[in-house]
Amino acid sequence: MDAKEYVAAFDEVKADFEKLVAEFGLPFEAKETQLRETRVCVAEQCGCHCENGNASLWRNWISPACVACRTGERTATFFTSLKCSRHCYFCFNPNQEDYEYWLSHKRDIAGELREAHAAGAGFDCLAITGGEPLLFKSDVYAFLNAARELYPQAHVRLYTCGDYLDDACLAELRDRGLDEIRFSVKLDGDEALAPEHARTLDAIERAVAFIPDVMVEMPVGPHDGLAMKELLVRLDAMGVRGVNLLEFGFPLCNAEAFAERGLKLRQNPYPILYNYWYAGGLPIAGSEAECLELMRFAAERGLKLGVHYCSLDNKNTGQIYQQNKGFLLDKAFAAAHGWLHFDEEDYFLKCVKVVGDDASSVLGWALGEDLVAVERDAISERVAAGERSAPGEQGETAEPDMESERVVTVEQAVENERNTAGERAMTNEAPSAAVRFVDYDEPAQVVAFPCAWLPDARNAFPTVDFIESLNVVELDDSGMPVVREVDARIVL
């Protein structure tokens, strides 16, 4: 096996994924028409911020809830019910767990918030969604009362289509401390929806007089450009605080409605294929191009409202962060996987790998010639004595896993004392020369070491193909954390 063969295995996963998705009835575009690299160029052209691994672009203003959403830290969303007064063909709620049940039942969201507080949860951002939450106004009011009592500094927002919003309701929401209201506007070219559209715009205009931050959040289709430009100008004139332009998603259902509109899936739907929790589905081809054009338009027109492009890539970073943040907090687990580091750009755990015939040569270099004999002798002595060292204890070397023949050599001279008060167990700094973090799978001929060592490795082995490995932490059947590799690329 060489590096190209190793990486090709992930290409096979992509091919299998595309075959599986094809069974849902909506094809992929033949060729990717919108490269992600364009986001940076657009941001430079219109003076936008380009953040969260270039997955989030914004100008003028962005909701603090959108920033918190990137990692999912100290934020939570509660839904009253999945019952709704609208019937949007692209709704992804049918993918939610127990969808049919929650169409006819509702949750005690105020009670759930109180339970979370009693359990010690801390929140800076809270949201109420649905379905249409204002079908149950008393539940919304009770939640706002609880939020202001338990989390007086939290930013609280509400999602609505506006169908049940009048001045009396707006006054109640304001008086109970709602910070932000997000309206969903639908542009479908269907004249039958014109009354709904007009009703929503009227509700938005009235809300500006009551709620501090009035927003519109909506998916943008690949043919919505002209109507969207007109809408942005109108919302700006109303005094709306901001607009979230969402990359349009196919929720893996209702394919006929998408096909009727000539829509196709975006090639390379995600930079890293993975089982993401977000139920919004797969991106529609052409949606991102339309959103980026709207960013340009807002800048050229000098619109005052905040405009934020939220890609589906942006929707998924919180999951990766939440899965991998345990690596930063668990000293023992991080120390036992010392060749990995947490990438603050995309939140994956990364390392460098060498495979095949080059692996044994690079292993010797990675361990350091003067350390190899000492470490092997130490391991042999432990095995002979029947000792089991605990990975994570300072000064200890992790015992090899004899069942899988996987040798894990970890010299524990790491900065564990930095972990007091919940600080990160590992940093992205290069380890000192005396510290070696190496993972070697001898049967598979794969050696892994920290990314910080790559420049030196390239100097030592200029003809070797080095692989960047991306990983996530998952729980096995017994609930124990394990590391899973989800992608690999040859480093150019």
C-alpha cells in the first residue's frame, strides 16, 4: 500500500455515498459549478468577514446567536411542536426524530429549560422554534419568563413565519425580554402564495417597532436572485437588523418537488463527508453562487442591514466541535493520542501519516534514534512484569495493545498542568525535542505523528508522500470514546 492507495479508499466512500443519495431521486450536477475558494475572493471584493473555515460570510452585523452556533457552546434551541401553518416543500422537519408524534403533541419547553438549569447547564444563547411556535403563545411566554429568570443575560430569539403575530403578541414578546425575532420568507414564484408573502412582510415591518433585532432567515434558491435583491432593498428600508441567507438544502425527501423546479444537488456537497446531525440535508447546486452575488449586491448598494451567508458547511461545524472538544478536556485520552491536535479552523483532530515501505524509516526518525532502544526496553520490562500503565499519567509510557498489535509510544512529558480550570489538555504547539508522540500500526504499515513535525519530516524525507489525516471522536457500543478517521489527503 502506498499513499495514493490509502487516500483512494476515501474516494470510494464518496462514490458509495453518491450512489446512495441517488436513490432519493435527485441527481447531482455533472460538475461542481461553485468552488468554495470563491468565498474568500467575494469577501475581499465586498469587505465582508470570512470566518469559521470560510463557511460564514457577513457584513455590517451578525447575530451573536449565529456566532455561538459555530461551536454549539452555551447555546440551545427548544421547539414547542413541529405543527406548522405553512407547507414548504423544502422543510426538513420530516427528518426530525419522532416527527409524526410531535405534529400532534407539544413539549413543555419552559419546564425543559428549568430542568437544564437545575442540572447546571449554562447558556448564553437560547432559541424557540417549531413548526410554528406562536401556535402556542402561552408556552412561548412561559419560556421567555423562565429564560429571563434563570439566564437574565442570555440572548433569546424566536423563529416564526409571522402568521400569528399581531401588535398585542409583539408587545408581550417585547415585555418578556425577547431579543431577536427571525422571520422566514418564502420565494417560490407561486402566485397562490402571494397573500402569505404579503402577510409576512407586514409582520416584519410591524415587528421593527417592538423587538430590538428583527431578522429574516431564508434559504436562497438558484433562481431567486432578482426577487431577493428587491427583498433586501425593501427590508433595509424597513429598518430590519439583518438577513441570514441560507444555502438551500435538499432534506432527502420530497424529491419530486425539487425535480419539478429543475434543481440538482451540488457536487462535493461537503468538504468532509460524514454523518452530520443537522437535518437540513444536502446543498442545492447554484444556491451558494446566488448567495455570494447577494453579498456583492448589498455591498455595492451600501445597504445598512447585516447580511450573512450561512453555508451548509457552516451548519455542521458545531457538531464536529462538540464531538472533539472532549479531546481538549480529557487529559488521559488526549495524552494517549498525543500525535493528534485539535485544528481551530475546522475543529477536526489531525495528524500526519506515512504508509507502506516508508513507514518504518519514518518511524525511526519520529521516535529519535537515541530514544528507540530506551522506549522499547521500557515497554518490554512492563510487559514482562505484567504491569498496565495508565495512559495520561505524567512520566508514563502507554502499554502496547497486544490484541491489535498496535504499539502506542507516548512519552508523557506534556503540559497537563495547563488543564486546570478546564483549559485545553493539548495545544497546537510543537512538542519539545525530548517529547515523542508516535502511533505505529505495524501490520498495516502506518505511522502517525503531529502535524507540527511535518516541515522537519519533509526535510528528512524529501521523496516521501505525507498524508494529512482528519479524525473525529465517537463513542463505541460501550460508551467509551474512540478516534475515527474520516478523511485523508496527500499533503502537497
